[in-house]
Amino acid sequence: MLDFAWITDQMFEDKLEDLVDMLAPAEILGISGVREIVREELYNDVLEALISDLEECEGCGKTIPPGQKPDMEGLCTICAAEGTAP
Ligand SMILES: [Zn+2]
């Protein structure tokens, strides 16, 4: 049987950090229970990031609704339609 008595807590923690350093973030999130904890911790940050990802119309300045993309000139569908109207 292997003897682990010589391994101190500090040695264990240092080696654990070494091994974690070698993992990709997606691998860390894949460890059972980790995603749930990280999700809880960063919940508000995720929501804020999604909101800040939304783009504003170059014409009216309103937030372009989720799922819609600004046109080539950065306009929302309403401003784009007005711009192309005769
Ligand atoms: Zn607009």
C-alpha cells in the first residue's frame, strides 16, 4: 500500500493549483458541481454582459432588440426602413 503520510496539506494544495492551471476553463466548468457554483457567483455579471452586448442604433440611439442585427450603417430596422423610403 502507498504511504501518503509524507504529503503535507501545503504540498497537496500547491500541486492541486498546478494541475488546475493546466485545465481549460471549459474543463473546470465540466467538473461535477463547479458550473452551478460559478453560475451562481457570476449570475449578475452574465446578465450585465449580455445587456452590454446589445448594440445601439446609430440613427435613433435606441437599443436594437435581441435577435435583431443593425444594418450595414448601424441602423435599426425602423431607421433603415425610413432611410430607404422614397
Ligand atoms: Zn433606429
